[in-house]
Amino acid sequence: MSESVFSLKFAALPVAISALLHLLAFVPDGVTASYAAMLVIGIIYLLLAMGLRRNLRWVAWLTFLVMTFGAVAAYMVSGGSALHHAWYLAIALINSVAAMVLFVCLWKPAQQNHGA
């Protein structure tokens, strides 16, 4: 059986992409104090993605809230140079995608293991 788009394992993909964008945030901004915060956020996002890959539903709830907040925060700081603007809009977009996938995953009841 193929993996559904609306599964916690699939939701880990946009979260991991967002983590990568956070870890590489020195590209538009250089290595600054704000990059240190982006580095920490990127590491946290990687940990959340790992929890989603393990199908941990409580991590999905936490990640849904974090991605929703992160999308808004990234959009709010998306001003500045063209590269900075595009980079942070990409983060806002991918966080929004992750939040939407997680919303659908969490809306469905948790799958029960039934005997064969």
C-alpha cells in the first residue's frame, strides 16, 4: 500500500525542507545574531520531522502549532532585499503546506491497529 499524502510520515517532508531553509538562512542574511536563532529553529524543526517520521501523534499536534506560528512569523519578517524577501516567503509557504497537511492528518481519527 502506498503512503498517503495526508500521513504524518509525509508531513515530515515539508517540515524537513523548512528546517533546511532555516539552517541555510545565512545565504540571504549572512552570519548574524538572527542567524543563530534560525540555526536553533532549524535544529528543532529537524527533531520535529524525526518525530513525525516515527508517527508520533503528539509531535504532530506540536508541529502543527509550530508550523502555523512559523508561517506567520516568516511572513512578518519577509521584508528587506529581494533574496531575503523570497527566502522568507518560501519558509512561510512551506510552513503553511506543512500545517495544512498536519491539519488533515490530525482531523482524521488516529488509526487503530486491528488484529489480522
